[in-house]
Amino acid sequence: MAGSPIPDPLGRIAHVLLVIGGLNWGLVGLLNTNLVKIIADASADIVGTLVYTLVGLSAIISLIDVAMASK
């Protein structure tokens, strides 16, 4: 975002992670299928924890970005 306090690459990464998280929650709601859990079960529980943590941090980054841009 132009004039945003969040550096552009970080904002883009946050946006992508939020889309991934949103799509995952959509699949959970519509099809009862959790892709993060499926991927994490194939490797390790730490992968699922990492993905959920990154999506949560992305939400915080986006909230800060929106709050600062509206001032």
C-alpha cells in the first residue's frame, strides 16, 4: 500500500498468508476439510503450528497497516 507504515514486501506476504488462512477456514466450514492439518500430519505438528502462527501474525500486521493508514 502506498503511504503504508508496513513495508510493501511484508504487507504482500501478510496478504497471501491471510488468503491462505481464509481459504483453509472456508474449506473447514464448507467441506469439513482442514488442509493445514492434512499437510501438517504428513510432516509434523510443528508445521501446522507454524502456519497458524504466521496467519495470526499476518492478521496483526494487516490490522496495524489499516489502522495506521486510516490516520
